[in-house]
Amino acid sequence: MPTEGTALKKPDWLKIRPPGGERYRRVKANLRAHGLHTVCEEARCPNLHECWGGGTATIMLLGGVCTRGCRFCAVTSGHPQGWVDPLEPWKVARVLSEWNLDYVVLTSVARDDLPDGGASHFAQTVRTVKQKVPHMLIELLIPDFRGDREALRKVVEAKPDVIGHNVETVERLTPKVRDRRARYEQSLRVLETIKELDPTRYTKSSLMLGLGETEEEVLQTMRDLRSVGVDFLTLGQYLRPTRKHLPVVRYLPPEEFERYRRLGEELGFRYVAAGPLVRSSYRAGEFFIKSLIRGKVEPNVEANVQAQE
Ligand code: SF4
């Protein structure tokens, strides 16, 4: 097992494509002009150029400073001291109205400094985007809001099409990998509560592999997620953002991800995206829309889906 000081050599299948393309430049300029953050950049996502080049980006609400400090994550930790941009919902809606997209992912850092963890801000953003860009399908990737049911209710009642919350890793490794305030059981309860509040909302979760988990632990995590009704799952390789972060224990070959994908589908997930470079939001719209077209999900009544495969 590698220690903090050693690093495994990256295999060829993790080579990252270089940036470029007109669309990539346009999306970047557009986000900058509105002072918006993306998790793609903050978390040094390996697919940034592929996703942005395809005309989409995951927008990060509530600033770029997180009140937590997970040991795999490159987002800056600190104390935002209650700072919120009240105009952000409108800025996001405006940016999205200028892009030719069907699907967007909105996420945020953890904001334990806010009374509701930022839930009302998420809800306001969903409502504003739906109002200004009615055909847009919206996926939220939310923090755990400390498991607060009323905060989750605010988010659910805004009716985003998909609500994601990541368990990130298996139960045994959670205290080592995630911030101590994030608990495996709490994350499962968050996903369960969303379904209790509105069984028609689709839920999603993600796991990073290569942190030292066993196959049985991965399968148990999948079963746990299915037991609380999670619809969609993504599995990707953990990549160490800097030498200060947790080391990679193992690089899984693409065939292993493919096996997990099949096992996930057998367990009943509506779709599973699995691969070395898959991330929580990776091609999220494409997978959702394909599932929709194949009849594996029903469009929510609010959504006017215009997607074509
Ligand atoms: S909660 Fe953890 S994973 Fe999420 S942004 Fe903060 S430090 Fe990163």
C-alpha cells in the first residue's frame, strides 16, 4: 500500500485530453464574465475539457470555499462567514439561458456556516432557472445539510429533476476519506429522506474507487444505496489532486469498472456510469436523457424534454 510520500504510476488509460476548442473557450469566458464558480476547475476534474468542450459545466453555487475538509478534495477549505451572493440564482439562470443546453448540474461546497446549509439558495436557483429556461433539466448534487429534513424539504419542493448526494467511498473508509462531519449512515439517510419527501424525484450517488476498498465493500455499498431507493450510480477512479491528499492505493483497469457497471444494473439501478475517468457529473445529461429515451425513467411533469439521442 503506498504511503503519503509515495505515488503509483498512472496507467495509460488515465491520460487526459488537452484543452481546446471554440466551445470550451466560450463557456469559460461566459462563466468568468458572470463571476460564477465551477466544480470542474475547483476540484481539478480530469474531464473538464471534454465536458466544457461539449458545452456543459457543473456550476458551483455558494462560492468556492468549503467549511469542510475531505482528504480527497482539492476545493479550498475555510470560513465563508455566512457570505452568500443573493443575485446568484439570477446570474446562473442568465448564463444558462445563453447556452444551448438541455441539462445542467448545480452543486455547492458544504456551507455549515449557514443555518440551512444553503438549501434555500439551491431551491431559489432551481426555481429561477426553471422559470427562465423552462425546458432545462436540472440535476442537483447537494451536501448533506447535516441530515436536516427541513433543509432537504426545501430542495425537494423546488422539484429539480435529479438530486444527487455522494457517499464517495465505502463505509469503512468514510472516516479516513471524508470530513469527520460527513458520515456514511447520514448520507444514506439523506438519500432516503429525499425519496420519502417525494418518491418521484430521481436520486443519484457516486463512489470513488482505488482508495483501498474491497470488492465486497463496493457491492455492499451498492446494495445500501439500492436499499434507500437510489436510481443512478457513478463509479470512477480516485485521482490524487496534490501530494497533500490521500494517495491512490490502486488503479482499477477499465474491465473492472465494466464489471461493476453490469453488477450495478443487475442490482436495479436505472443507469450506472462506471469507468476510470467517470465523475459524479460526467456526461450526466447524456446518461439521464438516454435513460429517458429508453423508457427507464419518466420525465417529471414540469420538464419539457427536447432531447434527442
Ligand atoms: S464537502 Fe468535502 S468533497 Fe465537498 S467540497 Fe467540501 S471538502 Fe470537497
